Amino acid sequence: MTGFAAESVHVSRLNTWVALLRGVNVTGARKLLMKDLVALLERDGFGAVRTYIQSGNVVFESASGSARALEARIARLILAHAGFTPRVMVLSSAELGGAVRGNPFPQAELDHKALHLFFLSAPPVRPDLESLTRLRSGGEAFALHERVFYLHTPRGFPQSALHDKVERYLGVHATARNWRTANQLLAMVTQARPATSARPAAAVRAAGTARAVRGSPRRGLSGQRRQKAC
């Protein structure tokens, strides 16, 4: 019974994360196929790895490591595989959900390309919002909330003088995703995990029962080899 409880706790500690890669597959440079990225992360022990479009959006599971540690780990893997180091930003599922729910521009539902969420490496200490305000045109608006900068550009994101000045005036690194991508990633996070990403509860119970019937002298799972988790 003790062994089963210990293993159940171990499985439940898997956390779902989102990795946002910046500067991959842009105008034919820094190529990284998403199927190769999935295989790369799975070989290194990440679980339930899924991607969305080719711009570098990855949902995965990990049982250990902080967001910063996971960022560094993924960047090292890509460097070894592809020969370049992209900027990687890892968000928890709670952070992504909070960013989507906190959207102050509901009109984005009418045009998902008009709203971009800039996920920031840290909360800005001295954001120069006055300079950003002076760059606004064509009904543009923005809002800053902790580690998310929302930019609404009704006349088009590429045409905005704001979009490539965000890092300069906020003083932190950022990577942007449009409203549709942010929502799609949140939907992927909340989907049920694939059956192969963890041992089914029935299998865990069966294993615990078998050990009890055999009367193994080992205590709980202290001698059991556990599946590698990232």
C-alpha cells in the first residue's frame, strides 16, 4: 500500500509547460523541423511533446526543473542538434492561462491577427510607456500586466511602429504570439494527456498488488527502477 501511494504521488507531479522559441524557421534561416524537435525532446526524457505550427510552439510535460532550467536545457539540445541557439521562453500552464484570461482587448475575437501577446522574460523595472505611447497610430493600443504586454494593432501588426520597439522600451526580452496561437496553445495544455505519457492507474494498482502477493522483502518502491522524467 505504501509503495502504491508513493508511485501515485510521483506520477501526479508531472507539470505541463509551454516553450516558445524565437527566431526559428524565419525566411528560410535557422531551420528546425517541428517533428525533429519533438523527437529531440522525447529522447531527452520530456513527455507528451506536441507542437503547433512551425514558428516554435511546444507543449510538453516535465516532472522536474524550473522554467529557467527548462529554457536552458531546451536551448542546449537545439544547439547540439541544429547548430544554433534560439531564445527559449518557458511558461507554466497557469501563466499561459492567466495571460489569455487577462486580455483587455475583447475585440481581438473579430481579428486574431490584430492582437499580439508579448511574453516577457521578467516584469519590467522601468518601462518607458511614454515612448511607446508616442509611437501609436491608427487606433493602436497596448497594456502591460506583469510579464505580458498586449498590443492591439487594428491596421496590421507588421505596419505598426510599436511592434519592434517593445523590448527596447520595456528593457526586457520578449517573444510575441498572436491571439489565435495563444488560445490554441492553451487548448493543447488543457487537453487530456496521451495515454502513453504516464502509467495508467490500473497498471499501477496491478503492479502494487502483484508485489504484495509475492511478499517481496523490499519496502514500497525504494528498489524499483522508475521511468525517467524530465
